[in-house]
Amino acid sequence: MDDVAVEDLAETETEKAAAESEEGADEAAAPKRKAASDADLFRQSEIAADYIEGLLDILDADGDIDELVSAGRPVVEVVGSRLQSLVGPRGATLEALQELTRLAIFKQTGEPSRLLLDVGGYRDQRRKELGALAKNAVEKVKQHGEAVKLEPMSAFERKCVHDVVNASAGVQSESEGVEPNRRIVVRPA
């Protein structure tokens, strides 16, 4: 990608963040956006798949792309060998690719997307690791009766932990801090 395209994407992302911030302030006054149909969500996953396929071609990387709708959101999974560079350290590159892909969807549809992008099964594996981490934190809280602070995590990772903690009796979780240092604290309920 050339520097001009990257700058355009960065400007678009900044504008999107500002719009989301304004939406949050006016949320009570603004009408709710209608939920996207499965057909709309599948169209978003197709747009994302095309975008990722183009990226794989540019990088001369091989991968099979599956597009689907799961739990009311578009999902694109890229499967293949030698895709670790698309995941990056602790999924940082994957998170960035997901945001760029969401921007590609927005550019074509004019609607924001909740696309979930997975490469090489990274998110499924990370979900399992986070489940074990959350269970360990729950046990520590129950044993000692004191709050446990976890390391900073992405929104996806925090959601995985919150889901496990919320399913456990006698404990609760909350996020604190500001991105990129936002973390979960597990406390006795």
C-alpha cells in the first residue's frame, strides 16, 4: 500500500472515531440504527473476503478464505500455512487488518461493520487461552477474596474474559483504563 493510501485510511479512521464519539454523546437523542439482515451481513463478509484476497495477492501469500455470518456479525476466516505475519505479535497485525477491512466495508456500504477477522485460527486459540486465564483469575478471587488485575488486552480479548467471568458465580469483572492499556479487573461479587 502506498503512503497516500495509508494516510487516506488514517484520516478516514480519525473521522470515524470522531463520528462514533459524537454518536455516543447523542445516543439518547438519536434513533437506534436498524439491525442489518443476514443478507447484509453476508454481503459485508463477501466485501471483506475480496479485500483480504487482494491483500494476500499483493503479499504473494496463499490462504483459503471463508466468509460467513455468526452470532449476528460478519466473519471472515483465512486458513493456510505461513500466515503468522498477518497475525503479528499478540494479534496486533490481525487487529489492524480487521480495522482496515472494516473501513473497506464502510467505503462500499456506507455502514459501519462489526466484522470479525480470523487468520490461521488465531482467535479460536486465543479464546481458549483467555478462558483458562479467566478461570484462573476467578479461582484466585474466590480463594483470596481480593481483586485480580489482568494484563492490558484488546477489546476482543476482554470480551472473551468477561464472558467466562460472567458465567461464574460469586465474581464480577469490569474494564478499566484507556486503550491500549485497558485491562480487566476481576472482583468478588
